[in-house]
Amino acid sequence: MRSGARLRRWVARARLSSLRTTFTVSFAAVAAAVTVLVGFLSYDAAARLVRVDQQTVFEGVVQDLLDEVRHSALTPADFATADADGGPRDELIRPSGTVVQVLGPDASVVDRGHPPLPVGADDRRIAAARPAGQLVEHRDVDVGDGMYRVATVSLGDGRGAVQIAQEFSDTEDLLRELQQRTVLLVGAVVIAAGLFGWWLARRITSRLVRLAGAAEDVARTGRLGIQVPVAGYDEVARLGRSFDRMLGRLAQSEEDQRRLVQDAGHELRTPLTSLRTNISMLRRIDELPPAARGELVADLAQESRELTDLVNELVDLAAGQSDREPLQRVALADIAEDVAVAARRRTGRAVTVRVSGDTVVDGRPGALQRALSNLVDNAAKFDRGGGEPIDIVVTGVGMPVGASAGADGGAAVRVEVLDRGPGIAEEDLDRVFDRFYRAPDARSLPGSGLGLSIVREVAAAHGGDPFARRREGGGSAIGFTVGRGEGGEG
């Protein structure tokens, strides 16, 4: 048994740990996806912007050189480095640090660049070209330790050419470093998101672990009074409070059942003992005189009736505790009329019904009829004189504007049964609705003491309260409310 409980507990914790892992991985995955997307888009935009800007500057320098050699008859000497007044060479170098190398008519290097640029067949052809401004471009030229873009422009009439170059390997190194830093940043964000997701998942699931532990303790021990840990106001806290309330209701129901069984057992002992005694006397019935025989048979009949009534009321009370009759719109005035008709036929007594106000409520018709029948039967039992009719008074109490009548609304209906019996002593008014309680003056009369407790159960199930009071001029007024009305007044 213990190993099975441990296994179930381990499985529950494993499931919660799996939930924690799933939450952590999901949180980290979402953070990683967002960070990777943002990092990629940012790097791509930055790299594109840098490359385009660098290419635009180089193209602008090439275009300026083309315009200059086409409009002016320049020679290689014009691009010499020894020009103290500044010249075309300075205008090419100044915008972007361009490397300039000058070629003579035979494609020999007149002025070497720093670093020296390679001279290919196309460059020689351009240097000997007749038209000025012819262009040949080379990309990804390996010069020394770097990569360059190289453009060669002819000076015209075979006077030579000018080579200009722009290094882009340093830019690519910068972008590569930016890429590495972006990857490191993405990794750091993913790790941080995973740690935060793990912390958050643990914070959330820790309460679920405690709640699962409480549920396992209830299942293992059967004790419903276990305190459920509840903290916060989120969905988990609402679940904990709902579970705690459910355990409270179950514990109360279990206590009610236990008390009902104990009280019923106690009350059943008396009639059963009496029946057993009288049945044992039946073995000697031939030895008894005729008067004793008649008395014995009458006692057996009376005790069997009382036992039947007690069992029936116990069944009614137990059914009231677990009644699943659906709520519906009912008129208590109609129920009162039905109860009055049945009481007249059963007891032969005059029963009147007085109605005032709106008596329509949301309730369970069967339970309400059972409660009202118990009140009328109780009045008929104690009011043996029969001089005045038993009155059923149904009063609709005022309700707030917009409220609906019934157990869940703001309206109330007050039902009371009036009789002219001996009345209820002041010290018994607060106890007449207890189970199996019978006032000293009523213990000689038939009954089980369960009828009024059923009335209390029905009233509570409909959001109301039972009440009992002494009636002016003698007798009692006993009833209940449906809804939130105050029934004890009046």
C-alpha cells in the first residue's frame, strides 16, 4: 500500500515537473525565436546599409573621375603625388581614403599606390585606349592582406590610365564582429529567458505541487479536514480556494451523515426494543386476559406506525440532503393550495390558505411541498381541539428593483402555518428545528422529531431560514422563508 502511494506521488510530481520543463522550454523557445528574428533582421539591415553606403561612395568617386577625364585632357603627371597645390589625385583620395595608382601609356606604373595595385591585361588595354573615360572594374581583388574593389579609367589618346581602389575587407571584418556579438547576445537572451522561465514555472507549479499533495493526502487518509494552501488571486489560487470549499462541503456532508446515522440509531432503538418486548409477549398471548391481548395488539400497531413514520421521515431527510430536483419557477400559493387539499382529506380538518403579494420563486416544488406538508401535519397533531381552522399564510416580501425572486435573487416569500394548539414554550423556540428534538409536552404524542428539521433543511437549500413564534391568543406560528426575507417578524 505504501509503495503504491509513493508511486502515485512520484508520478504526480513527475507530471508537474514535466509541466515545469515544458513551460521553461516553451518560454525559452519563444524568447529565442523572437531574439533570433530581431537579431537577424537588425544585422541584415545594418550590413546592407553599410555595404550600400560604401558602394555608393566608391561609385561616386569613380563617376567623378570619369567626368573629369572626359572633360579635361589629363596626363599621368596630373595625378602625381608631388602636386603641392592639390589636384585630381587629392580629390579622389579625400572622400573615402581611396587608393590611387597611375599607369603610363605602356601600362607601366608611374605612381605606385599604397598598397600597390595589380595590373592586368584589361588594365593595359585601358591604358592604351584612344577614347577617354573607358572603364574596367574588378571586384574582390586580393591586395596584400586585404580585399579591394578596383576600377581603371583611361586618360585617352593612349596617355595611360588611373587605377582607384577601395578596401572592403575591413568593413566585412567589422560586420563579422557585429555578427558574432549578435550571436552572443542571442545566446545570452535565450539563457536568461530559460532561467526566468524556469523560475516562473517553479513559482507557478509550486502551488500546484502543494495542491496535488493535499489532494493525495485526502485520497490516502480519507480525512477531509486537511488545510489546503491558498495564496494569491490568480487561476491557481481560485482552484485552491474552490478545492478547499469543496473539501469543506464534503466534510460537512460527511459530518451530517454521521450525525444523522447516530441520531437515527438512537431513536430507532426505543421502538425496536418495545416491539421486541411485545413480540416476545405474543408467545404467551393465549395466557393473557382478553383486555391485555387487545392492549398488546394496539401497542404493536401503534409502535409499527411510529416506526414507519420514523423511517419515512428519515428517508425524506436523507433525500432532502441529496435532492437533485432541478430549480424551476414555482408559485408557492399553488403549492399551499395543494397541501391544504391533501391535509383536509387526510385529517378532516379545515385548512385555509391566505395569499398576498407575488409568491413566484425559483425553487424545487417537491421539497417545498414536503416542508409545507410537515408544518400542516405538525399543526394538526398539536391542535387537537379543531375549533379553528389551520391557516396557511403565504406572503410575498418586497424586493429590490431588478432583482429576481427565489433562492438566488433579492426577493423572498414567507410561508407560515398558524394553529391554536398549546403553543411552544419560550425555551423550546430555538430548538424545535433540531433533529429528533421533542419538547417535554410533546413526548407523549406520536412523532419522531424529524418533521421540522426537514423544514429547516428545505429552507436552507432555498436561501431562507425557518422560524417559530408564539401566537397571540394561544397557539403557534411556524414557517420558513424562501430567499432573503426575515420571517420571524409579524
